[in-house]
Amino acid sequence: MSAAVSRSVLVLNGPNLGRLGSRQPEVYGSADLADLAEALVGWAPEGWTSEVRQTDDESELIAWLHEAVDTRRPVILNPAAFTHYSYAVRDAAVLVTEAGLPLVEVHISNPHARESFRQHSTISAVATGVVAGFGFDSYRLALAAITG
């Protein structure tokens, strides 16, 4: 029997999302990662916690996905630009789902309504689910899917 799934969700964000609040507010809104972390506290059901992280470093994001497997933590993943080309992040993401852990891919904007290069995800096929286009509510919906 596998170990129990943690009630602590890793919320992992890829490159340039550390600039939320100032980067293209017409696309990503005016809230920043601290605002997201605060919102997730309010959205989490009793007994659940979340930890928001952001990196511009592909290898660090991969290490965090490995950590999720090792600690049995579900993942909300906004891979940002890594979505479109990183098979290394995809391979780490599949380890999460193959371990029986939920991994929900999220996007603040709707990539399918943007430039053509943004319309392909290397992650979607291995994710438990995908939520996109609802601003920070994409994270809220992903959290609801994980916490049931």
C-alpha cells in the first residue's frame, strides 16, 4: 500500500511569474505572488495548506517536482514558458502522476487564445487536469480539484 497523500499542496510557478503584478497586467492582472499565496490560504479547506514557490530555473522546478513525489505532496503547476518546450519538466511531472499524486496544470491566461507557440503544452498529456484562462481563479479551481 502506498503512503498517504499529504494535505499540503505545492504550488509551483515557472519563469517570469515572479514578475506578476508588473508584467503585462492586461494579460496577468495586477496581483503578485504574495497575493496568490494569501488567496490560497483563504481558499484551502480546513486541514489543508499550500506553499507557493516560483523559479526561473528549470532544474530547480524539476527538483521541486521530485520533492513532491518524495514527500507525497499534490502539485498545482504553472510551468509558464516551460509549458511549451520543456520535456525535462514534463518527465518530472509524469513522475508525480505515476506516483498516484494529483498534478493540475494551471495558466492565468488562456494559452489557446494567444500566440500559436503558446497553444502547445508538453505537460497537459501527463497532468491530472488543466485549468486555464481564469486569472488567479485558475489556482482556486485547481485547489478545489485536489482537495475535493
